[in-house]
Amino acid sequence: MADADTSRLCAQIIHSHFGPFTANVATVLLHRGRLSFQQIVRYTRIKPRTVRTAILVLVQQNILWHAQTEDEGEVLEFNTMECLMRLRFGRYIWLAEHLFGTTASDIVQLILDHGKLRPPDIISRLSIYDPKSTSVYSQSLYKLVSEAYLKPSTVLSHQSPRDKRLKYEADEKAKLSGLPTARELREAKETADARLKREDEEAEKVGLKRKPKDQLSHKPPKKKVIEDVVDDDIYFRVNFEKFDVHIRNKLIETAVKERFNRCAACVMRATLKATEVKQKSLSEARSDPSSTAAIAMHILDDEDLATGLVSNSKRPSNASLVKDYLTLMSNVDNPTTAGRAALFVSLTDNKVYVEFDIINRRLRRRVLESVARERHGEDAVRVLRLLLDVGKMDEKQIAKIAMMANKDVRPLLSAMSSDCLISTQEVPKSADHNPTRTFYLWHVDLNRAYSTLLGSLYKTLFNINARRQAEQEEPVVKAVLEKRERTDVAQDENLLSRREREIVIEWEKRRDKLNVLEMRVEEAVFILRDLAPGANSDEL
């Protein structure tokens, strides 16, 4: 079950997308966990027919999981992560248009609106006004499926991964004889995870099928050419993780630009582009190897990399400049632990690897430091970095090494502890745990700090959406917006008075500011949640 802030945000998203009745069903599932159909009807106090319709909508949108239990039969569970991903739908559509064009963005938008669709339904809906565009949409659909931007929706995708993992672990433990050891339990869990991952990968390979095509149509076929086509009987949904790869790569490119310069960011973009096809998941610790020549091929011709470096040679080659930038980003001149923790790429046997795991840790730590700086100032960042580098420390040690007065350190540590940015570790001198005979060591519990920050960001997103809704529901603004939706006013906005146009402009400015704020907060959520090591869709 999700916490209170996450539940409120999910209920707000469902209410804005599907209406109050569906939001009522979602709220009950969020607060009470998995329930049967009869229990949902009893708790929501809505007619069974309306509840059934709301459940069908949520299942179609992949927001509900099914589970079969021996005691209660079929029960339903809310998929929190799937609901929260709806905040990025606009960005996914923009990415599809940026990568593949308008036709691909139309396909992605249609599938996001309906949850899942079969290829004939997609083509017929999009080409209803222009039958000649059928082939164009078919080509875009094939490209999206073949490059894993769309994935098949199977029976396994409607079951809770947690239930499947527990079932597979029970099967592995049943094979053990006697009292299992900790090593055997760990191996059983790893085997269950590998089985779950293998099943998911096999289920997602059914999107394409083989179709024989005659090479010569006017002669008897002598040789068959096999090509892949999209299976018309499969329902497809959007693969969020493939789009999230592009969001992560853009964040890495921006981080390189802030750390070095624009030319270094251009080389990093080319490095990521060289292995972009093979980047399927955010859980990859590092990218596939690429060569300097392959990276240089993805550098645009109008890019002048020489402006970002000071070189003695008059005209250095593009390949040598790329190698210099990669050497700079790999911190070859700093082989210490701090240097390895600050690198972006690693060079091994003339192969270039982008270290995603190291970069993700640094991005998450930067979000933590920015929050500490905003709430408690630069001294809090100094204390935070000190504890992260050294480990557990006493209050007097922190004051001495950070070169701060004791009277300033004590309230600062208390304030940071109240925000869960730092934690305490008690070390008693005696068995009675007397506070006067106990050492209190300060340290940073990253998991606790990130989890608390994530909950705070969910609360901020809820407040942003509530503020946007309140701005729109103001009587004056609401009346003007309703008037603008009229057919005659939509065709000629001059029918609005001067004061009404000013009201619309002011409201649009406030709305745009809230949208920008929401995008920034959602980016921080992406860094803390999606870039976390071992992040799964069933963690919430």
C-alpha cells in the first residue's frame, strides 16, 4: 500500500482523468489494499454496475492488477506506479514526435488515451479522415514496435509482480530439504527473480511475427524472403521505460554541460547515441561498449569541438578531439576514489562505457544537497558532504572538522534530523541505555532520506495540481473559459471583451508557471525514484 501523500496524488490523477466515480474506487483500493468486487461495492457505496464500469476503465488503462486467492477468489490491486507515470504522458508524446515524427506521436497519444489497442484499431482510428495515410501509420507502428517503444500487453502484465515473485520463491523453497540456510534462501530469491525477468522478456517478444514474401510476383517464386510484420491480434501498450531512457540520457547530457562545457555535452550525446538502440532499461549499470570512431560518426558536421579545448596543434582531427573529451570525462588524471566517483565514462581496451550507475548516484546526491541548501543553507550542505564522505561522527567532531561553532552545529543538526536528511546512531556505554552514558553519532541514511524526499515531492505535486484546479475554478475565470469554449468565440476571439482577454492571459501565465514547476518537481521524482538502483514497478 502507498503512503498518504502518494495515495492523495494518485486519487487526484484518477479524478482529473476519469471522473469522481472512478476516483472513489481508486481511493478505496489505495487506502484498503487489494479487495474483491463485492468489498469494493460495499466500501464505495456505489451501484455495482457503476463500480464494474470503473474497474473496466482502470483495467483497460493498466492501473489495476488481478490476483487469484484461495480464500476470496479474484481480488483487485491498485498499480501505483502506473498511475504516477501518467504525469509524463505529455513528455512521452513529445519524445515520440521528436524521434519518429508526427505519425508516431499520434500513435503514442492514441494508445495512451485508450491504455492498449490492437494494430487494426490503431490504423483505422488514425486514418479515418485520410485513407491514403494507412501505409504511413503502418510504417510508424512497425518502427515503434520493432524498437521496443511499444510492447505487447499480455496476461502476465495484468498480474502483480509481487505475487508472482512470492509464488516463485515458494516454489524454489519447496525444493529445499531440511532447514534452509541463508545462502540457500538468497539463491532461491535470485532464481525467482531471474524466472520472473525471463518470463517478462519472453512475453514481450510476441509483438512481431514472420511473414513470407515473394521476391518476384510475376514469376514462380524461387526464393522466399522472410520479413517481420506487426501481429494484428496482439494488444500493444506504451513501453514507458524505453522513453525514460531518453529522459535519463538528456539529464546526463545536461550534467556534463554543467560540469565541463557545451562541446563535452555534444560528445556525451554522441556517446549515448552510439549505443541508444541497445539501451532497453534504466537498471543497466553501464552502457554497451562503443569505439571512438563510432562516437565521432554521431558528431554533427557543424559542431566545432576545438572551441571547447585549448590545443597546441593548429587543426586537431575530430577523432583526437573526441578522445580528449572522453579522457577528460573519465578522470584519467585523478585515479583516486573521489575521481572514480566523479567520472562519466570509463575507458577500457579502447572501448568507451557510460557509467550509468555512478552518474545516477551523483544525480540523486545532487538533489539531496539542493534540498538541504534550500531549507538550511550552505552550512547544511557542508555537514551533509562531510557525513557522506567520512561516515558516523560525533557532534564535536563535526564542529571541529567543518570549522563551525558548537552553538551553530547543534540546532543545524536537529533541524536536518527533523527533515530526515540525517539520522542518529546510539552507542550506549552501559546495558541500561542511559542517555547520559550514550554516544550519539550522526550519519546520513540515504535510503531514508531519499524516501522522505520522494514523499515530500509527491505532496508538492498534489499541491500544484490542487492550486491549478483552484485557479481554474475561480468564478470569474471559469465564466470566461466557458465562454471561450463556445463555437462562435473559438472561431473569433475578438468576441471577448478586453477585460475577458486580460483574464485569460493572466490565467494562462499562472497555468504555465505551475506547469513548469510541475515538470521540475517531476524531474526530481524521476531522479530519486526511477534512477534508484533496483527500482521496480511494484515497490510502491
